[in-house]
Amino acid sequence: MSAKLNALNSDTYTDVSQYRDQHFKGNRYEQEKLLKQSNTLYVGNLSFYTTEEQVHELFAKCGDVKRIIIGLDKIKKTACGFCFVEYYTRGDAENAMRFVNGTRLDDRIIRTDWDAGFKEGRQYGRGKSGGQVRDEYRQDYDPARGGYGKLAQQHRTTEVRNTF
Amino acid sequence: MSRRRHSDENDGGQAHKRRRTSEPIEIEDRLESLICRVGEKSTSSLESNLEGLAGVLEADLPNYKNKILRILCAVARLLPEKLTVYTTLVGLLNARNYNFGGEFVEAMIRQLKETLKNNLYNEAVYLVRFLSDLVNCHVIAAPSMVAMFENFVSVTQEEDVPQVRSDWFVYVVLSCLPWVGKELYEKKDVEMDRLLSQVEGYLKRRVKTHVPMLQVWTAEKPHPQEEYLDCLWAQIQKLKKDRWQERHILRPYIAFDSVLCEALQHNLPPFTPPGHMPDAQYPIPRVIFRMFDYTDAPEGPVMPGSHSVERFVIEENLHCIIKTHWKERKTCAAQLLSYPGKNKIPLNYHIVEVIFGELFQLPSPPHLDVMYTALLIELCKLQPGSLPQVLAQATEMLYMRLDTMNTTCIDRLINWFSHHLSNFQFRWSWDDWADCLSVDLEKPKPKFVKEVLEKSMRLSYHQRIVDIVPTTFSALIPAEPIFTYKYMDESSSSLPGYPASITVGNAIKNRATNEEILAILKEVPNPNQEDDDDEGESFNPLKIDVFLQTLLHLAAKSFSHSFSALGKFHEILKALTDSDEGKLHILKVVYDVWRNHPQMIAVLVDKMVRTQIVDCAAVANWLFSQDMAHEFTRLYIWEILHSTIRKMNKHVQKIQKELEEAKDKLEKQQHKRRDSGDDEDMDKNSEDEEGQLEEQIERLQEKVESAQSEQKNLFLVIFQRFIMLLTEHLVRCETGGIDISTPWYKNCIERLQQIFLMHHVTIQQYMGTLENLLFTAELDHHILAVYQQFCALQL
């Protein structure tokens, strides 16, 4: 009787994405298993100025937050636009994927994704310049994320030099 | 194929991978998909899609009959918003295959019995409604449906059963009549009249003590907040007066009338409602939320009146759509906006009303609050030219009626509005609300604005709030959330704790050990004692003050810093808070230093409860203490209290679960032993294991009892405090000859209500104690009324 129709159980907002952490210690199967059980979310596209307090206020709407780890520039040790949010239960994290992912925090549309679990070292950006990889290569100007991308910044400096 | 980006193309997630091979599973999935999707947007008409699908299914009956039965039964239960689409489908199948029709009806009856047995009363309503619409499709004979209704209504004659039981049976019958009233009256008007007269009698004798507790507004104007059965009865009365003419429901079966009326009908087997069981959980009563009428939607189609059956059907269907699609907000928004018949009604108004109705529902919304915020944002995205305006209009109306709005509902409005604004750059016409500045700031309107600004600040930052409101609103702007350090600088050097604060501060900065710090603290004089206590162990408020103020000051930078500090010095904090006075004082100090940052207070208290530096009762006592009286009406106080109660509840549940698991393990172990035969060694090991498990169970049993005792005590403390505060106020007003209804009183009495409503499941267990110890007849009737209304929810 408790017939559940697959077609009606759609819950795509909580699906695991295509992203896999290249630094993950273990094989793909293990990583996927952890992603499917995880209570931890990666949160991206934050402003560099977004605080732990703001993240907490938003994500606490989905349940009790166990901890928040703000992502840091590896060299400067300042916030570099991402964080991890860990809940006590997976159900609460699923609600964050359903209702917070794709909405705004600090005026920016943020993106949440399942994370296999925080490990020491994962709070640092992996870009060459110390921030996130995406900030190395982007071409646009984003005042909340340090202005131009790092590569674009270098080109600009070169350009200025060449003009003179 | 180009690499897919995770954009808005899909609703949030991945497209399903297509399987290459055609297996039975594949065909079953296809059948499910075909059936579930019929009625959705299509290039062909609904009628031709139904015709086509009926043909396909008829052809598949020889091989997949059971599967098809199962799917159809499931959609009847799970897709009530598409009721008439599926009854038409069943009608077509019955016309082509009489036996299948009969088997389907039998399967539905079986399913109905199962859902009732499993306390799934809401789903059972949809099943009965489906059966009743099958009368319209010539699948079920009208007289047998009337007979079922007669059996349902006869439940009202039962004695010594909870009112909510007979309520449900009456509700089911009434709620089917919009669909099938006409047909049943045409065939069996005498019986139907008798039925309705029985219902009328029942509704007149019903007890309605519970209603005030469930109303969103206490005012009857502009829209009465009607009890759900009263409203439905009025709607059915009106429908009857209109000779059962109902024009809103989409009825695809009408197009197939020539085919369907050739079909043979089945009789419903006689259905006796299952008897009342003590563990039955009938749905609790509701109040119908209304905030709009036809005057509010000035242009376009007219909004059906509050007692029109159209209003009932529209609201039912919109609620069902939300229930089906709440997990996928884009789909949910799209489905709501493509409601069939939307051109004849002011759909945006209905949608906004239904959504707020759910958000404000008492005791609690059907879904998580934040779902509604996300859904409204999606709706605004899909209808940017019309929905935001309706939403703004709604917000304005809600603001205007704040004076009579239930405090719990105001809380939810605050949270929704601030979160919503944070997604739209906090754009709002604050000046429109300038009227709130000229009244006592404790009144609901300025209080609301103040709380909204505070929550908005939490999602942004102080300067932002200063920038977004007119300067006239400065009295309502929250304080800057900065630390208040008593031992700041030389100007505080005369304070008794000042020297110690410097020493302790330096010790912490130089990574002194706990022993060293405790030694420093031992030297702190105790203002509560004349001479030195030999042990220096008794409660010394100054010690706590100096240590905690200094520690939290050093860790003030962020939540993480403060949590880290609490963790690092857990040992010291535990030692300092050994007594109840110590626990109370630590909370006092936390408030002292962070009084401008309620969010920080909340997270610190949470951490301290979780790490057992303070216990739940201490938090309750602190919140109700005289020191916190001036904060008593602020939202954050109640968020802390409810969070604390929830932690207590989860703690009890956790241990109960451990106990159940241990018991299960023991049972399995015992079965294993019984089945394993005569192996002596195995026996011995088994016995040992069992012995260990039994010990563990005993320990867990004690733990559960102790936790439950703590939980009961927490509620007792809270209720006792409420009673004391309220009684004091009532007596003072009486002797002074002043009106009891101050803003403080309204807040306090509704906060008491809120405790009952938010934790009713847990409180049920302790009703006996509460009634004997606290909510006795000697209590002031204002306070007792709250308790009685709560009890009435379960009748």
C-alpha cells in the first residue's frame, strides 16, 4: 500500500552534483558515499566581506548549525569567498539545498553543494595566488571578490606598463 | 553534447540518465511516468491525452494489471489536485473493461482501510473524494456512495469518542459534496437531506473552545477567522441553495459522457468506519485563514466569496499542489501559476493567501518556514510584473492588522519579511509606516519594525540598516552589535574585579594552564562573603564575572573565536558553574557583555547547553529572572527559550532511541540463541552478550527516566514562571482598577500559548502533572483559559 511513485518523489535540489574534490583522499566511490551521507555543505560565491554571523543567520533557518568554517586565502589568511556549513542532521542540510541554495546572502546569489566533510587544510583556497581557483582566471570585475581576477590583474598591470 | 552547466535549465538538479535497454522495470517506469504526467502542459488536448492513455493502459492490462492498479491507487492518494483527471481515466478504463473497474474500486477500499489504520487521515480524505467523483464517471453507483456517507455521518452518534474523530467523518462527507453533491442529490435527495440535517445537528452541539487558540487575528474584521467545519458548512449550504451548480471544478469526464454513461457501475461494498482506537491520531482542528476578498483585487476576475464553494476548491487544490511539490520550489511555483481555470480567478491573490495561510497556521506550518520564503521568491521571478505587487499589498495589509495578530504569527512574519527583503536589496517604502513612530514603542507596529530591522541587520550589517531607513526611524534601528567590556580601561580601575581581569587576560594571552588560571581566580574576593571561604569553592559571582568577561572579550571577534574559547576553558567554566547560582550567573554575564548582540547571546547559550556548562532549567530561570524583565518581549528571548526546549526534547528522544535499539539487539540475540541449538560455547558467549545488553538496557532505562524527569521539570519551571508573572500582573491591574490588556500582557499570554502550541506533542505526556500541580481551578480564569483551549485541541 505504501506505494511510493518514483515520478512523484522528485527532490532534485538535494542531488549530488558533478563536482568531485580532486584532493579527496580516497576513490570516487568512497567520495560519493560520503557525499550522500554528508551533513556538510560547501557554500560558494560569497563576498569576501560576508561574515560567519551572516552565514549562521541564514543557514540556521534550516536547522541547528553545528559549525561554520570560513574559507581563507592561503597566504593572506583572510576570507576568500567560500565556507563550509555543517549541520547536526542531514535532513537540515537537505533543506538548505532546497531553500537556501540559489538565494541571496549579502546581496549575492550563493551556491551550496554537498561536501564530503571538513578536513584540516580544506579551509584554504587552492588558487596559485592564495584565493580560490575561480578567482585566478575570471575576467570580470567583482568588487566583493577583490576586483579583477588575478590573471586579469596581472595583464592589466602589464598593459599599463606597456603604455608608457 | 556540450557540457551542461548547473544553471536554471533543470529544476535544481540533474536530468535523469536514459537507460539503453527495455526491461520490465523500464516499462513499469514508463507506465508510472505516463500516468503521473497526464494532464500536464501538452500540445494535445487533455481529452485526447486521456483517450490515448486509456487505450495504452487497456492494452497493457493483461501483463501489467497489478502495476496499473497500484499506480492509479497511488495517484488517487498523492495527486489530489488532479483528482478529476484520474477519475476520468478510471471511468474510461471501466467503460472498456468492467472487471478492471471493479478491481480498482476494491483496491481503493483496501487502501482506504489501510490509511485509516495508519492514521493517515488527510490522505484518506483524498481517497474518499476520489471514490465520490467516480460516481460522476459512472464507475460507482450513487446510492452506494450515499450509503457510505450515511455510515460516516452516523459516527456523530457515537458516545465517549474524541470530538476530532466525528469531526473528521463529517469533514470528509462535506468536502466531497462540491464534486458529487449534484449527482447524489439528483439520485437520492431524501437521504441526502436527512444526512445534512444530521450534520447540522452535530455542528450545533460541537464544542469550540479550541478556536481562539488557532486564530491568526483576534479581530473579526475585516475577515472572520472561521473554524474550518463552520466555514465548510456555510459553503455547502450556499452550494445547496444554488442547486448544487458548481462551475469551477475542471471535469474532463463531461466530454466523455456518451462513452461513460454506457458503462456499468459498481456498488461500493458496505463500509463500516473503523472503531475508535486509543492510539488514533485524528487531525487537529483548523481555522480558515482569510486575508483577501473581492475588494482587494481591483482589476481582473472577481475573487470568489468566502462562503462560495469555489473558494474551498481553489484553496484545497493550491494546498495540494504545495504538498506535492514543496521540495522543488521552481516546479511548485510553476504548478501554482498554471492552475487550471486561472483566467477566471485572481490567481496571484489566492496563491499569496494560501501561502500566508500555511505560514501562519497554528500550531505550526505544514512545512518549514523558509520553504515559503523560497517559494515566494520563485513566484516573484516567474511573475515579475504582477506578483511582487500583490505581495507588497499583502505585507501592507498584514502590517495594518498587527495590533490583533497572534504573537507567534508576528514572529513568523518578522522572519519572513526580513529574509525576503534581504533578497531584494532591502527595498521597501518605510515612510509608509511612519505612523508606527508616534505610538508607544512597545505596541505591535513599532515593535514589528524594530524586530524586522534587527533581523535584517543580522543578514547584512549595521550601517546597511542605517542607510535603508529614513532618519525618522532612528529610534527603531538596532544597536550596533558590539561587545560591552566592563573592565575596558583605566576608567574602570576602581571596580573590584579590575586587577584580576588584567592578570587573567595576560594569563590567557600567554597560554597559561587551567591550574594557573584557577589559582589566579582563587584570589578574587567574593562580594557575597565577609571573610574568606577556606575552600574558595562556593559561588563567587565576581570570579565568574572577571573570568568570563575577560575571556569573551578576547574572543569577541567571531562566533568561532568564542566557541573556541568556551571549548578551551571548558574545565574552568564547569568548575565555576557547579552550583545553580553559578549557572545563572554565567548567563547573566553573557548577557551583560553581549546585550547589543542578541544573535551572539543565542549561539553562546546554545553552545553552553550543548557542552553542559549550563542546563536547560538554568536558561529558563535566567530568561524569566527580574534581570531580564526589560527584554521579556523581545523576539530573541523566545527564540532562545524554544531552542532550549527543543534541545531538551531531542536529548530525550536520542536516549529513547538508544534504549529501543538496545532492546531490539537483545531480542535478536535471544532469538539467535534459541535458534542456534545446543552449542555450549555459543550458548555461553550468547549469555554473556545478553547479560551485557541487559545491563546496558538497565542503564539506558535510568538515563531515559532521568532525562524525562529533567524535561518535565523544565516545563514545570517555565509554566510556573508564566503563572507567577501573569498572576502578578492581573492582581495589580485588578486592585489598581486598570485594564489588563497592556502590550506586555498580550505578549506574555500569547507566549504562554506558544509554549503549548510549539511543543504540544511533548507536553501531552505531562498533562496529568500540569493539571494537578499548576493549572488548577484556583488559577485566574484568563490563565486557565489558555490551558483549557489547549486541552480542547485533543478532544
